[in-house]
Amino acid sequence: MEQEDIRAGKNPGRDLEIDSEALKCRLATPTQIATEPGIRTDLIRIEKLAKVYRSGDSDLVIFHELDLSIAAGDQVAIIGPSGSGKSTLLHLIAGLDSPTSGTIYYRNKNITNLPEAELSAFRNREIGYVWQQHHLLPEFTAEENVMMPLLIRGVAPAKARSEALVVLEEVELSARGHHRAGELSGGEQQRIAIARALVAGPSLLLADEPTGNLDGRTGEMIFRLLADLRRRRRLTTILVTHNLQFARECNRVLKLEGGALYPELGQE
Ligand SMILES: Nc1ncnc2c1ncn2[C@@H]1O[C@H](COP(=O)(O)OP(=O)(O)OP(=O)(O)O)[C@@H](O)[C@H]1O
Ligand SMILES: [Mg+2]
């Protein structure tokens, strides 16, 4: 697979290690995450979630019987000591990892037992992620990186490009769209990663220490940008952070410690 093929939108999934069967399924049968009528309106509901890593004879229990409900529009910060399982929880919510037991519902649909193809389609449509590392493709331009989720979804390259330009404008980097991602500064790369997370119009933004690799001033700028975008786009957000000041700007702050989630700062 040549870079030119990817730029032209030909099988963009392969180089991104996207399961081609998943991609085919996605293109053939658009997923509808149906809402079962008459029950709860939470965007996410987690019931008795457990994650246990087995190593040799011993079990490492990260959490068990974890319950959490997040309503559409909630801004949730998750804080807690290193190793308490914050990233693990985000990975499970994103469907990037499977729980040992328990259930995660997204709009009342159980996503813990979806076939991989449906899960990939769900992630592409519903979830935007921003990680501590930007995970951009350094040899590709900023614009091409932002186009990628749309190309994976099967959007025509010209349309993907025009939508990418709109989001690049939102992160105030439209002037740098033709620069290779690897040539941009850390803060600029994170802004591109934010644009890539938002270009496909997700309902849920997951951010795992998005300012963790940046100096204080750049981190503050990225946090402000994220806060502004999630307000403007009415995104439900789960932000994992060690920065209490950032956490306190969310409407819910939860602490993950000893395998349980506790409301912090008297917010709940
Ligand atoms: N694949 C794995 N196999 C075994 N143990 C794992 C695996 N992935 C994570 N862990 C362990 O699970 C625990 C929780 O990890 P996790 O990365 O979720 O913590 P965290 O709260 O995000 O920490 P930090 O604040 O440092 O990012 C850690 O003790 C980690 O070593
Ligand atoms: Mg982590």
C-alpha cells in the first residue's frame, strides 16, 4: 500500500491496521445504535464492570463491580492515582478492550458483546479520542491525518478534505494543513489530534491526559481549546487528568481509587 493510494482514499484502513472485514461491513451496513424505548436516557451506563489481568497464578484486579451512568451532555473528569485503572476504563468504554465481566450500554445498547466489525463502526461513528500521545501519522500532512476517520468510513476524498478543513479552522491550524504532522510542534500536533477526533462528528469525546506531554502554558491552551469545542459541539466528555484545576471545570469529578469510583469535591 503506497502513501499515494491512501491519500487517494484507496483502502485507507489497511495501513491503519483497520480490519478490512470490519470496514466492508461498515460500508455495506451502516450501524444504527438503536435506543430501546421507554427506559433510561443515559448516554453510557456501566453495570458491574470488572477488569482482571491474569499473570501466572495471581490475578491483578483493577476493578470489579464498577457502576457508572453518564448522561448526554455530561462533562466528567476522572482523577485518581497512577495505576488505578483510568486508562483501562476509557479503553473499555471505547470498546478497545474487553471487560472480564459486566456490561457497558451505549444509548441502551450493550456494546460489550458486539461483533468486531460492528464495534469498529460504532467507534468510528460515535467516539472521538484524544490521548496523551497524539498518535498522528508523521509522514502524512496535518490535513490527511484529519481526513483519515472519514476515509475509513468510506467518505469520498474530496468531501473528507473539505470537512477536514472546517475542523482545522476550528483548531486554528488551517494555515498548517499541508505540513507533515511530524514537522509540527507538540501543541500543534495535539490540536491536529483534536481535529481528527472531532471530524467524524462523534457524540462522545474521550480524552486521556491530553495535556500530559505538554508544558504548562501549551497544556492550558489545549485544555481551553478542548473545553471550548466540547461546549460548542455539545459533546459528552470523559476527561482523565492529573490536573485538579482542569478536573474542577467539569460538571462531575470522579476519583478512581482501590477499584471504586467516588464522587470528588462534593460535586455529586
Ligand atoms: N495488558 C496488561 N496486562 C497486565 N496489567 C496491565 C495491562 N494493562 C494495564 N495493566 C495494569 O493495570 C493497572 C491500571 O493501568 P492503567 O493504565 O489503567 O492506569 P492509569 O490509572 O491510567 O495510570 P496513569 O495515571 O499512570 O496513566 C496498572 O497496574 C497496569 O500495570
Ligand atoms: Mg493512564
